[in-house]
Amino acid sequence: MKKILGMGNALTDILLQIDNDDVLLSLNLLKGGMQLINAERSEEISAAVSNFSAKMATGGSASNTINGITRLGLNAGFVGKVGKDDIGLFFSNDSLYNGVKPHLLESETPSGRCTVLVSPDSERTLCTFLGAACELEASDLSLEMFSGYDIFHIEGYLVQNHDLIRTAVKMAKEKGLKVSIDLASYNVVEDNLDFLHEIVNQYVDIVFANEEEAKAFTGKAPEEALDIIASMCEIAVVKVGKDGSFIKSGNEKVQIKPRLAKCIDTTGAGDLYASGFLFGLAKNYSLEVSGKIGSIVSGNVVEVLGAKMTDEVWEKIHADIKKLVD
């Protein structure tokens, strides 16, 4: 059975469903945006939302994907960095609980966390304190970490550290792994465009992008962008929200319809799509079946708060996948 290794920011999500947007205004937060904050600002926001009940879960884009992969039934591991604190311990224990093998480095800096404020209309406002998570360096990596894995999945939020990414993909290739990357954010793509083109052309086998990221990467609309990205790697996936997704490999191109869902929170939708798609590829399913599995998983996660789903939801997902592949 194939195994998948992820690498990303080891963040713990602190999810709060707010009853109106007044708290966003009082904190001068842009609704629907994501802003990086320092430790002091993190404490200020925590104090302002202390009257709302909070739900904690391991987060970060690649971590979400890897957690989804283990819940689908594959073995997976995760490389990241945490602090020597309660949040770091929670991240490690929650990863283990979800079946993930943690390859976690430790730092004296506090662990990273992302406060997610979910408005009544399901829009999410993210306040991210990276902390120890962003201290992951090339020198933390070893070839041994990649041993026994078949696919290496990276979140695009790490690409600002060119040395880390270049070292990681070279090690992955040296150990014979396929490399997958989720472009993660259009502004990250814009800021690291030349580097991303270099990495995708030379090392990456699978690229995930949403409509905005694909446009930032190619300058083109989704289907044209798909063609360009597919010419640079083995498999290109462009997600177009409520219109589903497009997948292309060589001359094969498929369009995947979205799963109809009652959306309450889009946190993790793209990450869990990648879980389903990579699971399908690891099981040697076709591009179309793999895309449909991605759609099933992502269509379920938007119906819950956060990127983690209950055992009952996963049972339903497994039943839907069984119907699809039988």
C-alpha cells in the first residue's frame, strides 16, 4: 500500500463561530481575509473572542490533507516544526490520534496557531501566528524522513523559503517519490512566480491550484491555465469552486462536477480535495475517479465547522467512495 508524506506549517486551528461581524470591526480585521499576526496581536484577538466557544484541531494546509488521507485509509506522515508548549503537544497528540506519523522538529518559539473566525454567512477570517511553524529549515530535513513513502505533498505557503523547498524536493526525488504541491494562495504564487515555475518544471509531478492561483501562475483563465500547467508536470488540477474542477494529464482531460453541499465553512475544502485525489492516485484509480473522490471529501468538509469531520461523516464518505469504485 502506498504511503504519503506531507510537509507544511504545523498550525493548530482555533475555530470560533461568531454571531455577528461586530468583533471583526472592533479588531479592525478584514472579513474573509487572512493576515499574519505577531504574538502580541494573537493575545489581543484571543482576549476579544474569549466569550465564544472554541474548537481546536490540527491545521495548516498540508496537515489537513495528510489527516484526510489517513482517514481515507492510507498510511501517511507529516513534517513540521512546533514549540515546546501545550499547543505543540496538542498538535503531536492529535496527529497521532488521526493516524498520522509525526516527524516534528521542536523550537523554543511558541507553536503556530490560526484563529479562524467564522461569520454567520460562513465567511471565514483567518488570523495566523506562524510561530515555530515558519522556522522549519532545510537543515532540519534528512533523507531518512522520506524513506518508505511514495508521494511527497507540499503546501504552497512554504515556498517563501526557497532553500527548504528546493532541498525537500531534491531529497524526495532522490528517494524515488512523486512530488505534489498545492499552490495555496494567489499572492504567494505572485511573490514567488519564477521560483515556482522552476520547481514545477524540474521536480513536481502533481499541481493543485484554484482559479485565482492558476491565473497567478499562468496569467490565463482556468482551462487555458490547466493546459499550461499540465505541459509542465504529470498531472494538473484546477479547482473552480461551485463549478467543480478540471484535471489534465498528457492528452487526457476530465471535468469533475462538484458534490452538492450545504456550505457552512469552506475551511479545508481545497486541502481535503487533495486528500481524496491523492488517495485515488495511490489506489491506482483513474483521474476521473480520483477527482470524484476529491469532490466527495471536499463537499462533505464544507458542511462542518473546520477541516475535521466526525467518524459518522467519514463513514458516509467511505460508503459513497465504495459505491463509486465498485
